[in-house]
Amino acid sequence: MAKLYFRYGAMGSSKTANAIMVRYNYVERGQRVLMLKPRLDNRDGDIVVRSRCGLEAQCAFVEDLDQIDVKAYHCVIVDEAQFLTKAQVERLVFIVDELGVPVIAYGLRADFQGNLFEGSLWLMAWADTIEEVKTICWCGHKATFNARVQDGRVVKEGDQILLGGSSQYVSLCRRHWAKGQLGPFKELHMED
């Protein structure tokens, strides 16, 4: 029986690398995989999913899902699933329940203010299996928050979505996120 999986983690927890490796495992076994991302995520080009460690795979856009014959695939993998709308998550549920195709969605659980993203909210509500992809804070504790960094400081105001990487975000434990303590991150990434 097909399932909807939501694999979430803080930034830098290797979610995209994991998604690409899962795709590779399916392909290596002769199975077809539909890799998707939201059109909003244009950091790596139009139809590419790329991890920080350099792994990459071709993809399509979630917004084009209605033009794709999903039944021709053995699995659907969605990267940056936090950016999905409720309707797009409902479409993933349909793919699992009515078409019998498993869907594995990867994304952030919460934004830099600690609020759930729309896509993550509905994936948390409707996924059959929810798994955390773990990473650590500079102190060694589990990182669960995505701190936005501007001018060497943690900021907690601004637009929910600001695409960026290691120079604009850092994963912190709840304690250091609440206190705005960047630890060694500031020295490593803010000298430019």
C-alpha cells in the first residue's frame, strides 16, 4: 500500500541530498521516479534539485503536476515541500490514495520565526509517516530551528520566505535560537 511520507528537518540536515539518494536507489532498480520542487525554488535553475554537497537531479515543478501522468512512475519525491499550498498537499494525498503511488516529501517544518509553513502544516496533518532528518546546533544539541541571519545577528522579523543558503540561515537548538546566539557560525560565515 502506498504512503505519504513527510521527512522534515532544519536547514543543513541533508534533506535534499537524502531525496536525491532515494531517487538514485529507485532508478538503480529500474524504477521511474518523478522528482518535483515548487517553482518558487529557483536557486539552482529551473529544473534542477541540488544539494549543498553537490548532488543534483533533474526535476519538474509541482505546479505542473496536472500535466504529468503520475501513474507512469513508481514513486514521487518532492523537495522543498514547505512551500506547497494546502491544495498541492491534497493532490499528493490523491496520488497516494487513489493512484497508489508513494510520495516522499522533504522540507522544513517551521520558518525562521518558529511558525509552520503552509505545506508543512498540511503534511504534518495528513502524512502517513512523519520522520525527522536530524542535524545539530553549534553546541552539539539537536537543531530544530532555522535562524535567519542579517549583519551577524539572528533576526525574527521579515517576510516568511527569503530564499537563501548558509550565509543567510543557520540551524540552531531552541535555546540558542531563542537567545539569538550564533556561536562559531558568526566567525565562520560573517567575515565577508
